[in-house]
Amino acid sequence: MQIIRDDLRGPDIAALLQAHLDDFAPHSPPESRHALDLEELRQPDVYFYTVWEDDDLLGCGAFKRLDATHAELKSMRTDPRHLRRGVARGLLTHLIESAKAEGLTRLSLETGSPAHFAPARKLYATFGFEICGPFGDYVEDPYSVFMTRSL
């Protein structure tokens, strides 16, 4: 597997991000969906990465700077054909190391509270993320779980 910083220009990534949105849409009302669109993910304060095996896109993830020391994880997604192969673990490790290299000292995230999101919450917990209150522009939401960890 190879992880690269991506410019989000290829059709494969657009399709994977649309699948990401489609997957969680039935589990959260529109006002509780906080995914960034392609243009928002292309902003200079977003560090977007993709995971590849040869020409096959396995997954993606990003972090968005909130300030000089704090960033938010965004758009973590593994293609369903590649689940349970270590894609998310490898990518999350890479995102944490990249955030450290950028001088960040805290990573936070928002994920869903319904059972559908339990595997994601479990993964984040194994990487040391702990439940916290809303951060940035978020507010309390019964469909959201907020997590954070220091780097």
C-alpha cells in the first residue's frame, strides 16, 4: 500500500467520497452531516491523503487545520472491497504522523453516534482518541460523538 498526498482531481476519489456520503446519509439527518465537499477538501488548510495498491484506490482521509496547533480528522473512508486489510489503521497512523510533522499538538474528530459508526469509534479509541465535548464550530448533537487526542 502506498499513501500519497492527493489533489482530489481523479474520478476514483470523487466516487469514493460520494460513496462515503451515501453510506452515512441514512444514519444521520442532514443537519448532523459534517463531511466536506470536494472544493472544501481542496483548501490549503486541508491535508488530504489517499491509499493505493497499484492503480486501485483503497481509501482516503484528511486533516483540516483549525488553528496553529489543532486539526480535525475528516473524510476517513475505506473502499468496502478492502475492509479488514489494515487500510484505515495505516492511513490513521500516517495522518497522525503527518499532523505531528506539521507541528500540530492535538487532533480531534466528529463521527456518528448511531451503531453504524461503532467500528469507526472503536478504531479511533484504539489510537488513543477519547470522548470530548464539541470543538471548533460544532455544537452538542445527539447524532455526533466528538473525540480528541494529543500528539
